[in-house]
Amino acid sequence: MEAASARYAARDRWGEMGSHPAPSQLLRFIQAACSPENYEPNLALNLEIADLINAKKGPAPREAAMAIVGYINHRNPNVSLLALNLLDICVKNCGYPFHLQISTKEFLNELVRRFPERPPARPSRVQLKILEAIEEWRGTICETSRYREDLGFIRDMHRLLSYKGYTFPEVRREDAAVLNPSDNLKSAEEMEEEEREAQSAKLQELIRRGTPEALREANQLMKVMAGYDTRSKVDYRAKAAEEVAKIQQKARLLEERLEAFKPGDKMVDGDVFSELAAALSSAQPKIQKMCEEESDDHEAVAKLLEINDSIHRTVERYKLLKKGDIEGAQRIAKGAPVATGRAKGTGAANELSLIDLDDSEANGASAGQAAPSAAGVEDDLLGLSIADTNSHGQTGGIALGFGANTTTSGQSAAAANDDDEWNFSSALPPETPQLPKEHKAVVNNTSLKIDMIANRTVDTDPSISLLFAFTNNTAQPISELHFQLAVTRGYELQLKPQSGRTLEPKQSRGITQSINVYHAGNKTRKVEAIKLRWKVSYKVGGDLRQEMGEIAEFSVA
């Protein structure tokens, strides 16, 4: 009888005797996680809520975010802290669809609804947790997320609170690390699925907003999703190849460490090399899955299997050396880099084969930010409302206005006429370009500046002569400078020794190195154009640094 009474009481509490529909399973879970009867967060339930949001998708992220922020504003501070803990779990486990919801004006205005206009002398524990969360989001997903352009209102709220005088607590790096992009290998199918989910979440949010600007952006996004607009289509196979190249680079770094291992050396858990080994081990199943996806491309499968075998040998050698079994590690063939379109050096140039010279494109695109007009502090805050306090909570006077976001849509007004595709044709006379006799380039310009000059010693010289000059841009000496170079298949390098390995503070062009590029196997054949990849390591004030990059193809007369 008592159990039945309890069930009827619960039904009355949720539905007021049937006049309102009962809450969803997600809302019931959130209510249980934020119940004042809990003395501490229920981690298992919080993770189950995050899994439920990921499984239901659709409106679930928004439904959960708005329900949680309602509990954050609860009068009972214990309920608020439980809700903030649940919010942290969801942000770190639910990905972009949930991040998109916590970056909306509605959510952020509600999150700071109980913040007074002027900061109190001693903020409450709930306020400190909210400030810590906003600071954590601004320093992670707003900077490192692939979709950071959609999270501009978080940055705006951070600026508004700073302008009001609120001080943000320092965030521990280890707590925020999970929000940064992981280096885990993803197949082309996984990346495409992730992109589809993000586009679907954004489309749903744009339609929900319903403003003319949002609907125009939704219309353009639907064309992309339907395959009608292919201008921004991503080649996921190429991106997967880039991911594999990153894994190969990690394998090379670990192989270099194993080569330098000597009797008496020790490997400890938690160091950078154990992290490399763990990353390589986790990548092997993904590479095998990629082999299944690329089953029709026999050449790609063969290369992937070769890469997988090389990684396996490197990991096995690491495990044996970690145990101290040097002889066992030496019996296993080295996980040498897989040749993917480059020549192996001979003699003293064997070291150069550590550099992978593939045809991947550099990710040079960066999100630009438009400078706001300087028409006062309010305009500098990009449309944030700091005066209107009528529509907020009991003590709140802080809210994002209804102006534009920090970032603007990638489609300009003039681009609205570009919906129709036109195929233009032309027939121009062939051009006979005049090749330059000398090619100059700044290869690198960080702490170490690298200048390159390419020419021919004499006009009849079949080889291309390269001169690299190194400049110290820092106020500290540079030591142990080691420069490496690789060239594409069909060519070979002849390197002359570096003029030195040490640069004084601010020393300009203190080290030089001369290199000649020949056709492999036929030094009398003229070299027309070359493409290079470089790698350099050096110490600045005892701090070891490594940099690498690619020199785009160029020609010399």
C-alpha cells in the first residue's frame, strides 16, 4: 500500500495528476543526479546521462543543457554544485552537439543569472565554479576545437565578466586536457561520420533559432549535406593519410629514442616515450580497420600493412628495452620508416631517411577575426548588453545582448547570388615561363631563422646548389644544432658539413650548410625542379626543440 502511494505521489509530482506529460527519461536522470538528497556527485549516473545524450542526439543536448542550468540556479547551493559537476561531465563527454548548446546566448545568460552587477568581495563557491567553467571552455574548446567559430558567445561572456570586474580562477591543465583534441588515429569513415553529426547538430540549432540569417545559413548547410554544394567537400581519405603520417612521425621519434638507448639507461612509466608507445599501440587496430575500408585499393592496403608491421616492431622493441632485454630487442628488425615516394640516402645520409616526405598538404588555413568598430566600450564588447537589468534574475545584471556573434558566417551577402553553378570555358595561348636563375626563401622563422638560396654554380651545372643560413632570433645561445634534409624519389643529396653547431645570441647567419641535388644514378642529367622536406633540432638555454617542415616545389633555370 505504501509503495503504491509513493508511485502515485511521484506521478502527481511530475504530471500534476495527468495534466502535463511526464518528463523524459533524460530529465528524470538529471533530476536524480541533482537531487538535494545526494551528498556528493553520482559519477556513474552522470556518465550514464552523458551516454544517453550521445545516444539520443537530436534535441537531447539542448534539453539536457537547459535542464542542468536550471538546477545550477537552484536556491540550494548543494544542488547547484551537483548540477555544475554534471555539466562538467557532459561538456567533457558529449562533444560538439553539447558544446554548441552551452555556447548559446540563452544558456550563458541563464548560467550567470544570479551574478550581481558588481563582483562581491568574496564570491560564493557556486560563482567560483561557474567562473572556472567559463575560463576552462575559453582556453580549450574555444581555441582548439575544430568548430571554434561556432562558440564565439563563450568568448563574449568571458570578456563581459572581465569587464565587470570578475576574476577567473586558474584552471589546472590536467583537468582541461580532456577538452583538447586527441591525437588518436581516425579512419576516413570515422571522420566523415563525426562531420555529419556536427553538421546535423548545427542545422538543427540554426532551424530552431529561426532568424533570417540563421535560416540562410541552414539553407547553405543543407546544400552541403545533400552533396549539391561540393565547393567545401572534404577529402576524408586524404585527411586519413595525414593522420597516418602523424602516427609514422611518432614511430620515428620512438625509434630514435630506442636507437640512443644504452646499457644502464632506464625507461619509466609516464614519460614521453611511454606515451608514444601507448599511442602507437592504440593506432594499430585503427590501421587494421582502415585496411578493411580500403580493401579495393590493393596498393593502399599493402602500404598500410607495411606501416602496421613497422609500428608493431617498434612497440615490441620498446617493451623489450623497457624490461632491460637489449639482446632480445636487437634481434627484432628496426621499425624503419616506410618508403612512400622518396629515395633512401646512402652513406652518411642514412640519417635523412627518418623524415617522411609525402605529398600531404600543410594545414595553413587559420580562422581570421574581424576587428570590431571602436565606438565605445559597449561596441568593443561586440554587442554585449551591460545596461539592461530588467529581464534578469533577482540580483543578476549580466547578459549577452542580441547583437551579432564574435564570428560571422563564412557566406557574405554578395555570395547569395552564387547558388547557381556556372561552367566557364576559355582557350588561352600557351605561355613559356622564364625560370628564375635564383630562388630565395625563408624556410623557418621562429627562435631559429633558416634562409635558403638555390641556384646553379655555373649555367651548365646539372645539379641545383642549395645554401642554408641559420640565424639566432633569441637572446640566448643556441647549441647542438642538427639540420636534416630529404628530397623526393629520383633525386639524391650531396651534403657538405655544417659550418658549426653553435649560435651566439642574436647572431645572424652564423651557421651555413651547402647541399647539391642530383638525379639519382645519373649526375649528368639536369635537375629541373625539386621538392624538399627539412628537420632541425637544437637547444635554446638547455631546452631541446625540434621543428620540421616542407619546401614547396620550385625550379631554377
